[in-house]
Amino acid sequence: MKASNSTQGVNVPAIVTSAGVVLEANEDRYSWSIQNVGTNPIFVNFGGTASTTVFHAILKGGSGDSDGLGGSMGHEGSTVFTGAISIAGTTPKVVVTELGG
């Protein structure tokens, strides 16, 4: 069942520093976001394995480590991707947030 607009379910904040799945599939996901806090581009793929040649979006790196200038993306509202989301890149460093049940 899809989560409602209000939720108290949130993942534990963590900095992910390896390529691979950063969000497992979750049918109760209400919103999600990924922010690049590293200096290299991050390649994001919905529902498959991300690589530098297979991706749906690229998040630019910041000017310095954890400077808040890296790219970010996410979804929220009535239409939210609930499948697995993966990343790839050279020495990835992202913060991932997920809200839902």
C-alpha cells in the first residue's frame, strides 16, 4: 500500500561511498533524494545497475568535499519511483534520504 502524504518513516542518514544500490525497492516510498557530496560526477539509474554508460541522470560533483555544491535529485508527491535506485562513478560519495513506511 502506498504511503500517505504524511509519514514518520525515514531511513537513517548515511553517507554512501560505494557504487551499487543506494535504495532498495520500496512500495511504501513517499519520497526520496540523493545529493552528491563528493567531487566527482555520480551516475544514477532507476531499476537497474548504474554505470558511466547506462544511467538516467548525472549529479555533478561539488568544488570541494562535502561543500554542499554537488548535484541532487529526488521525487516526492503522488508519483514516486518505488523501484531500486543505483549509482556509479569514481569514488562516489552521496547522501540518500527516503521517506515512507
